[in-house]
Amino acid sequence: MKIWKSEYVFNHPWETVSEAVWRKYPNPHKPEIMGTDILDRQIDSGVLRSQRLIASRFGLPVWSRKILGTEDICYGFETSEVNPGKQMMSCTTKNLTFSHTVTMLERMVYRAAPPAPGSTQPRTVMEQEFTVTVHGIPLASYLEDTILGSLARNAFKGREAMEWTIDNIKKGWPSSASTTQETSCSEINASKVFNLAMVDEMSDIAKKSVDEFSELAIKSVDELSGKALKSVDELSGKALKSVDEFSGKALKSVDEFSGKALKSVDEFSGKALKSVDEFSGKALKSVRHERHFDELFNLFL
């Protein structure tokens, strides 16, 4: 989750600034906002509470849209409270599109502020906060930084859009009170068509997300199976190679041992025969000496 905060001071009364919030669109400084639709509005204990649907074209880099999706029109849901007694207006907007992978939350607070020192000009302080959370997809932290950076860079356009609207109100735009009935009727009629279109589009987005997830899951399983088979083949190859090498070494050792054994036997046999021959020679020589002794002894007899 990444958070970005800022503060800006409008040199205009709070009543004018809060009116400009409602009348800001369409606006040349924010052409990506295609339209707004009031879903619900009621007054409770002097506080005006409203719900609006906002349609926009949110520009993102091509690589990030391939991860999040490729929807051209993005929808946001806004809730707001206007408290004239406290001279405070708060707005909270949350994305509906891409909500399965990213949550973008914007909080805006407009408060009446005293004039600057040495001035009588009423002022309004705007506090702005963006929170971005990406979940369930790769590169979450990098995507959070990218989206938050885009929101922060476009924040000044929102301020310019407010200043443009305030200038036009001061130039004599019809007051919101005089057009309330006409605007409410047109918004209510448009709301029915707009909401049905949104439901159809959100259903398509959900189906698309499921299909993409299924394709990714199948691809992951195929890759995992391929890697597993490759590992098994490599392991089998290494095992067979090891067996062959061991068998070769064993046969070599047996041959070497057999050769040495035969050599030892041959050497032992040669030495044994030599010893027998020498013993036989000596024995014959002894016999001859004994015979010669007998002959000599007979001569004396």
C-alpha cells in the first residue's frame, strides 16, 4: 500500500469552493472525466449526503494495462458529505474498475480557513490523500508506485479545473439552486441507463478476468508439468550414466584384478618349477656321489 498526501489553499470562500466541486465537470482541464451520475442524495440533520458514479478514461502505461486489464472506461464510486454549519465538505472516491487487482482510494476535505495575515480575503483549505493497493499480481509494489505517481502528477490538473470552475461561477454561471430540479430529473433518468450499462460492463470485466486467470493457470500447470518431465528425464539420464560409469569401472577393476592374479599364479608356478628342477638336480648329484663312494669302498675290500 502506497499513500500520497497534499494540501492546497483556494483564495475563495468555502461556499464558492463547495459549489465548484459539484459543477466541476465537464472541464477542459480534466478531459479524461467523461461524466458523473448522482445515484442518491439526501439531507440528514442538516448534512447533505450524496453518492455519485464517475466515468473516466484513466491513462496508464501499456505494460501496466496488460497486467491490470485494457478497459477504456473506468468507473469510480464517490460518497460525499456537505456540512454548512461547520463549513466542511468531504469526498471519498473508490474505483470500481480493476477492483479485483487494485484499490485506488481518494479522500478530499474542504475546510473554511481564516484570511491570510493582513488580508480580508476568505480562504478554503483542501486536503487531498491518495491510497493505492495492488494485490494478487506480480510487480505489486512497482505498480503501486506507477499508479500513485500518475495520480500525483494529475493532482494539479484537478486544482486548475477547480479554479476554472470558480472563475466561471463568478462570471455569472446559473446558480445550482435554479437548475436543481431540471438536473435531478435528467440525472435520475440517465442513472437507470448508466447503471444498467455499468452492470453489463462489470459482468464482462469479471468474465474476462476469470478467462484470463484460467488461461494463466493452465499455462502455469503446463510449464510446471514440462519442467517436472524435464527434471525426471535429466535425473534418469544421470542415473543411467552413473550406472554405466560404475559398471565400466567395476569391469575394469575385475579385469585388472584377474590379470594380476594370473600373473601372480604364473610367477608362482615358474618359481615352483625352478625350485623343483633345482631340487631334482641336487638329488641326482647326491646319488651320483653316493654311487661313486660305494665303488671306491668295494676297491678296498
